[in-house]
Amino acid sequence: MIVTLVTSYIKPKFYLRAWFVLLIKDELEERSSLQSTCGQKMKIIQFRESKVCRKEVAGLEQILSQRPSFSDLASLLKRCGQAKALPEGRVLHAHIKKRKYDRNVFIGNWLVRMYGDCGSLEEAQSVFDSLPNRNLYSWTLLIKAYAINNRGREALDCYDQMQRHGSKPDLVTFVCALDACTSLAALEKGQKIHAAILESDCEGQVVVGSALIKMYGKCGSLNEARDVFARMPQRDVVLWNTMIAACAQNGHGKEALQLFYQMNCEGIKPNQITYVCALDACANTGALAKGQEIHASLLDSGCEGQVIVGNSLIKMYGKCGKLQDVEKVFGQMHHRSVISWNAMIAAYTQNGQSRKALELFHQMKSIGMQPNRSTFVSILDACTSLLALEKGMEIHAEIVDNGFQEEVIVGTALIKMYSKCGWLHDARSVFCKMPQQDVISWTAMIAAYARNGHGKDALEYFHQMKSHGFKPTSITFVCALDACAGLASVADGREIHASIVDSGCQGEIVVGNALVNMYGKCGSLQDAKIVFHGMPKRNVISWNVIIAACAQNGDGKEALDLYHQMTCEGFKPDHFTFICTLDACASLLALEKGRDIHFSIVNNGCEGQVVVGTALINMYGKCGSLNDARNLFGRLSQRDIVCWNAMIAACTQNGQGKEALELFHRMPTEGIRPNQITIVCALDACASLAFLEKGQEIHGAIVKSGYDGEVVVGNALINMYGKCQSLQDARSVFSKMPRRDIVSWNAMIASCAQNGRGAEALDLFKRMQIDSLKPDPITFVCALDACASLAALETGQEIHSTIASRGFEGHVVVGNALINMYGKCGSLQHARSVFQRLHQRDAVSWNTMIAVYGHNGHGEEALDLFKQMMSEDVSPNQITFLSVLTACSHTGRVDDGRHYFTSMSQKHSIAPKVEHCVCMIDILGRAGYLDEGESLISTLPYKDDARVWLSLLGACRIHGDVERGIRAATQIFKLDPENAATYVLLSNTYAAADSSLERQKVF
């Protein structure tokens, strides 16, 4: 043994000094061998060594019976520490105590080291406290014990105590203290230790430099890591590895790879750890080509067969989405560690193959490979992605059996799995039973509540976490902001924003993105824009959230402008970008722009994705192009429940309620089970058709299926009954609802307003506020509609005052309702004032204002406003043209009417509906162009619609054209024989003709 050899050749007075020299040498060699971010991956090597060590400490009683020397005891303690052989270490300690050697500082130091290596920190501290004389090495070993056992705070406390006791740190002490800073991400403390290192002139030592770079890298201060690296007089492979790892960890994968190639150019031969770090950089940046290049160079280096390298190759190929290569590397590995299996399971999970991950987990156990905590974390992620609650519970039981239930990282994975599966109670139970909670587990609980719509609980946990002394990370802030977004609580969001600024996290992309999303969801678009434009760096997600914020807040035009700017700046849209942009097109009814984006989607290969296909169907449906929606729906190879719902909704929105109901009945035959949203869509179809009996039939099915207690279904029933003029049924559903939300009240208020019960609607509006429910923008819209139906100007003005005090006046939908209310109440000046004050005006704003002018006999102003709308590049829609044609009719502008009717289809690609045709015939008929009006009917697709002939008959009445009137009436009798208005109009036509003859006789 090397220890025996050394001690046999040195004089007694130098005995202890020599041992401390060896101790330092051991520390330096051990520290040097572990200077990389791949310490976890080195554990497999240490595990194999520990098997050898356990053999050496076997037969301990026999060794102790031979009265071993100090050197032999030290050697045995070292081996116990390496083997994590705590029981044998305690036997040695008992022997040492019996011999009264434990008061010897040399043996005491070895005991501290052994207990530290075995993870028994209380016993290490106890030995340290009992030492009568402590030296620098005693303190250093205790600091190291705490540092390697993830007790960084205690390690740094020891470091400070040591200096107060007058011991000056050496390079090994500095390295141990820096390791503690690394584990805590304690940058400020690390900087102070760095200052002490500079004073002691130790920075140039490779082992210290490596520890500094590692600390700065883990603390996210890459510039300081670069500075240390640049100042190092000598750089060995360990130093290069540490710097490469620091770059990779901080999202600078390209720089990490540049260092890898620079290292080769400077003649430093990479070792297996270098390759691991470089492959990690490729994995983090998705640099598949570079990863393949490094893989090729591994073949020449002879490192390819190393387990640690194989594991990194699996990780790299998995992160780059190359499952075939992952399987090939795994299949070629001669030796596989538990980490190899973990990497393989993680690769399957990351690439959407969670079922294969579960199969591999069972295969791993079947060959006797014991899962570790990382295995359980990875397999819980697979259960989470599959929402496989039962399987997750089975894994939970295995975790308990294997003694990992107290591991923070495993507990956090369990919280995530239970919360994603909707079992918040179990997630909370896991959290409460954890013996120690860290910032990650607190963050997981905040995320769990936010994800499941319990924003208030999420924010409560956020504040509790801070009161327990945990400093929020950027991810914690993101989860808390998601909770604010779910609650639409801009006040809470601003408070968290202030905390983010204080923490210095505002510049991080992920935090900036969450802030933009939160402000967008809270309706504060201006704040969202300020955050977005202030972001130092942006990624595709940044653009997606600001585009979504604009689309959600009625600023579709800016959303499309941002999409164009994003592509001009070189960002490649992803499927979420397309979804947000299509939503903007849908809100603007911008069909042609939507088709352009559809073309880009096809070029990007995204059309087949069901979520993108669903967004396209929704856009085409909203823009009135049902044929495009049908064609796309037919082409989709996969159609989930959301896709079917979108198609049913598209049919309903385009007046094809019967087709929507046919799809609803077809779904189960194709293996798709309707959900709540499907039922809501079907009820909307019934509402659009005023199919009361069908709605009642669906209501019966809802009761049988148990969905009648769901708020969203109850709301749809109220809306359906209201639209079908069965107000009594609407009231019955409303009164029986176990829970009501703001939408329930809005639906009931709207039902009353639509059925001529404006006073009742306003009474509900007051009752709702008495029940402590704050009106939202839609509530105000419904209440204003009730005022409009009653021409209740004074009440409308009171509601307008409340809207202004709540800050909703600038909300485009509320503004539109105000314009409509003032218009219906005859207050044109107020309507115009609201219109001019709107920050954003959509097509509905312009349509409403044009209609207000038209209905109040101001046709000239209506047409002028239409021209202004066109000059501001707002795309007109069918409703716009209906209002414009009505204005032309009221002002007798025949030529303008002809022009606008023709331009609908020829210039704007808007197919005239029957209402437009009726209006155009009315324009021609009023002006006496009856021949042209009758000719127009013969060219229309609606000549079999009684309404166009009624319009012509009305014109015949005005001009006393009996012959034409009889032809028109004959057509109406065929198409709508029950229509009593036909007889009245025909009679009036005869009367008008007789009156005309009488006048002719007079003259």
C-alpha cells in the first residue's frame, strides 16, 4: 500500500506533515478528475470502484484485531468513504474511540472525511466539534463534506467560521467553497471568494480556475467565466472542458463548439469528458450536423465505446429528434449503465414516443437493471405526456418501494404528473409529504394550480414560497404570471412584474414572453407591446405571444403586420405562429390574407398538423368560405374532437345549421365521442335554426350524459332557448344551474334583450352586480343591447359612465355596442363621439357607424364613412355592403348602388347574400327601374327565394305596376304560400294602379 511505503521511510516528527501532504495530493487529484459538468455521469465509474473498496473493508474485525497503525486506520477510513460503507466506518470509529485515537487531529480529519463521503453530515460535524485542535485541513474537510452533499449553505457558513477562527483558506478550501456557491447559484458569495483567491494569488492554479469557471457558469455569469479562462497561464483538458460546459449550460452552444475546435487547434487532445461536453452543446442547440461530425471523430479517438460517451450520443440524437440514430447507438453499446437506459427513455419521451419509453422501462427491469431516481423522473414524464394516471400511480408505488419518495427531484416529477392528469389533491399531498422542498418543487406546485385554473391558489403558493425564504427563479415567475393571465388580474401581474425587475430577470427571454402573454390575456395590449419592444432578445415564442395578444385584443391588423415583420427579420414561423395569425385573419374576416398564410403553411409542411388544420377551418368558417373549410376537413388524415368541433361551428356560423347537426350525428359513427364543446356547438346550430324541438332533444341527451351540471353547457342551453324564443326554458335552466359564471349571466341578459324583454335584461344586470359579480365587456354589450331595444338613452348613458370608470371604453366590442345603442336611441352625436375615441376600430366598428347613419336618414354621411373606411385599408365584409346598399336605397343613389353591388364580388370576392340582392332590387324598384330589377332576379342564385320577389312586389306597389306585380305574387305563392304579406302588397298594387289612373283622368 502506498501509505505504508511512505510512512516507513520518513522520520517520526515529519509523520503527520507527510500525511497531510498526501491528503492534499489526494484532494487535488480527486478535484482535478471531477472538474466537468458531467459529474453525474462519472458516478458509474465511482460505483464500480466502490465494489472493489467494499471487498477491501470486508473482514474488518480481523484487521482491527491486529492493532493497525495510524496509517492503516487512515487507509481503511479512506476506503470506507469511497465505498460509502457507513456501517464499517462506524465500526472503525468505535475502535478508534476505544484506543483514544479520536482526539488526534490526523485521525479526526480522516473521520470527518469518511463521514462526509458517506453522507452522514451530523456525525462528521460531531467528530469535528470534538477535535481539541483543529487545523486548516479539518475546516476544509468539513466544508467539502457539506458541499459534496448539496448542503451549500452550511458549507459557506463553515467557510466564514473558519476565517473568524483565524485559519486562512488554501486552494483546496477555495475549491470546496466555490463548489458550495455553484450548488446554490450564489453568485455574490462566489465573487467575494474570487476576490480572496486573487489576494492569495491562487487564481492561476488550474484546479482553482476550473472551479471558478464552473461556479460562474452555473450562476449564469458567462462573461466572468470567460475572463477567468482568458487569464489562465496554463490550460489543461479539464479547464477547457469546464469552459465548454459553461457555454453550453448558458445557451451558447455555438461558442461551446468553437472552443471545442479551438482546443484541438491548440494541441489539447480531447478526452471523453470533452466529447460529452461538446455533444451536450450540440444537444442544447439542435446542431445535428455538428453532433454527427463529433460522432465521426469519436471513432478515431477510441472513446466511442465508453459508456459515458454513448450516453451523451443518445442524449444528443434524442434532442435532435433522430430516434433511429438513438436506437442504433443504444443497440451498439457493449455495456449499458442505468444512465444509458435513462437517456434512452428520455429520448423516447421527448420525441412523443412515451409508450415505447414505458416498454423500455419494463425491459430494463426485466434484465435486472435497478432504476434510480433519474429513471423514475423520466418515466413519470412519459406518464405525464400520456396522461396515464393509473400507470403513474403504479410508478409512484415503485418509488416508495425503492425509497426514493423523499427525493426532491422525484417528488417534483410526481407533482407534475398528478397535476397534468388533473389530480391536484394528490399533487398537493406529495408536496406536503416532502421532507425538504426546494424552489423547483414550490414552482411545480404553482404551475400545477395555474395549469388547472386555480390562479388564486397558485399566487398564494407563490407568496408562501417567498415567505419561506425561497428566491423565485425565472421559471417561478413564468408560472406566477400564467396564474395572473388565467385570472385576467392585471394588478397581480404588475406586482409580479415589479418583483421581476428587482430580481434582474426581466432581460430573460422566457420571462419577457410570459409578461407579454400575461398583459395580452389581461387585455392590457399597450403594456404587452411595451414589454415586447423592450426585450433585448426575442425568439419565435416572443413573436407568437405578441401576435396572439394583438389578435385576442381585437387588433388583428397589427397582428398581421407583426407576422410580416417577424418573417422579414428572419424568424421562421412555427405551427403556433400560424395558429395566432389565422386567428387574426378570422377576427378581421381577411379571407385573402388567410389564403396567403395557408399557402405558407403548405410550404412549411404544417397543413397536416391537426391543430393547424383546425385553425384553418376556423378561419375559413369565420371568413364565410365554408367550401374551403369543407375541403380542408376532408383532406385531413387525422381529425380529433377539436377539429370536428371547429367544422360544426363553421357550418353554424355560415347558416348551415342542418349540416352542422348532420356532422354532430356523424361523429360517433367515426369513433369520435362528443365532448362539452361539441354539445355547445350543436346547441348553437339549433339556436341558429331556431330548432327548438331538436334543442330540447339534445337537452335530454345532456341530462342523461351528466353534462347538465357543467357551466359551459348550461350557458349554451340558455343561449339556445333564448334564440328559439323559449324564454321560460332559458329561465328554468338559469335558475337550476348549480354554479353560474359571468357567461351565464351574460347569456340570460342577452336572451331577455333578444326577446323584447329589455327591462328584465336590465333588472338582471343590476341583480348580477348585487351578487358581487363584476360585469365584463360582454355583460356591458348585452346591457347596452337591452337599452338599444328599449331606446332607453338615459340608462344607456349611466352604463356608459360605469364602462368608462372600469376602463372598458376603449375596448372595441364595448365601443361598438355603445355606437349601436346611441344610434338606436337617435343620439348620432354621441355615437360619432364614441366612434372617434376608439383606439382601434375593426370592421364591426365601421359597419355599426355606417348602419347608424343609414337608419337615421343620413345616407350621404354613411357613404362618406364607407369611403373613409376603404382609405384606411379596413376590409369590408358582407355586413358592410348591406349597410352601404341600405344607405344607397334611402338616398336614392342608384348608380352608387349598382357600383357597390358589383364591386362586392368583382373587387372584394364577397358573394352577395340574399339580403344584398333584396336591397339591390329595392334600390332599383324605388327608382322605377322595375325591368332591371326583374332581370336581376333571373340572374341570381336566389330566384327561388320568396324574399327577392317580395322586394320586387313592393316596388310594383309603389309604381302601380299590376302586371309585373301579378308575376311577382305568382312566384311568391309558389315559394311561400302562407305569406300573408303577398296578398296585402298585391292589393295595394291594384290600389296604387287605380289611384294612378284616377290621377291621369284628372290631368
